[in-house]
Amino acid sequence: MVVKWLAAHWWVLVALVVLAVLVGAGRFHRRRRQARWEAVRARGLRYGLPQLDALHHTRFEDAVRDLMRRDGCQDARRVGGRGDLGADVKATDPFGRRWVIQCKHRRAGAGGAAVGTPDLQVLNGTARQVHGADVAVIVTNGRVTGPAVTFAEEQRLHVVDRRTLAVWAAGSRPLWELLRAVPPPRRPTSLS
């Protein structure tokens, strides 16, 4: 009976197909427009130190993730939280290097407690072995102790202190151009 009705009223079926195509095209167009807008927003993303200091520590992790995305790490994601094993943000840069970032936000900025060697020891113990990092980084909006900087250099860890964070967040260059001794690219790309 339904088949007979559809055969007699074939235009209903055609109208449903046209409607489905229009709805699908509209969704596709909306997703493309949203992706373009997100790319424009990401390219223009900038933070000042006062903005970063005012963030809650989880929003600071989000900001670091967004900065990595701005720099071309499309898979950057925040993974921080209880039991994160020393990783707050993970990303793969356009050169194929896997980044593991531990964030240390200080409410008082430079006036807060300095990041010390114990924080770097946690990162060193998990970044490569547990998370598979090519580049292990600790990012803080505060200070870093001298012994922590020495430990980081000895262990091939990277420290993004307040000064480096200010340059990176201002959008002048991607993080891998600001750090010394970053491993070479894993794969050749149009950028390499």
C-alpha cells in the first residue's frame, strides 16, 4: 500500500531527497565556515601576561593548548587533571614531533612560588617513558629556580619561563623557534 502510494505520489519522495540534500549541504557549509573562523581566530590569538596571570590554572592549561593550536599543532589537547602523570597538554607539531607540556600557573605571577627541580623531575620521569614525548616542556607564568634550569638542561627538558611565555603568547613566533636544542623534525613537511 505504501509502495503504491509512493508510486502515485513520486514527487513526495523527490521532495524528501531534495530536502535531505539541502540540509546536508547547509550543515557542511556551516562546518566549513566554523572551521575557517576557528583558523582565523587561532592565527590571531594573543595573550598578555596580565591576562595569563588572571586565569584559573585549568584555563591556563587551555590557553597553552590554544597557543599550540595557533602554532599549527592541530591535535593539541588538554589532558591535565588529577592523575595526569606530569602532562597537562599534548600536541604534535607540523614537523611530527610529539610535545608533552606540564603547566605551572602561579596566581601571583612572578611573585608566586618558583618552579623547582621536583616539578621537573616529575616531567622527566613520565614525559618520554609514559607519554612518548619528543619534546618535554614545563610552562610557567612565574619564576624558575636556578637548580631547576640546570636540571632541565642536563635532562633535555625545556623551560618556558615568564619571559619566554610573554614572547610566545604575544604571537611573534611558534614555541619551537623560541626554544634551544629542540629535536629535529620526524618527517619532512612543506615547513621544513
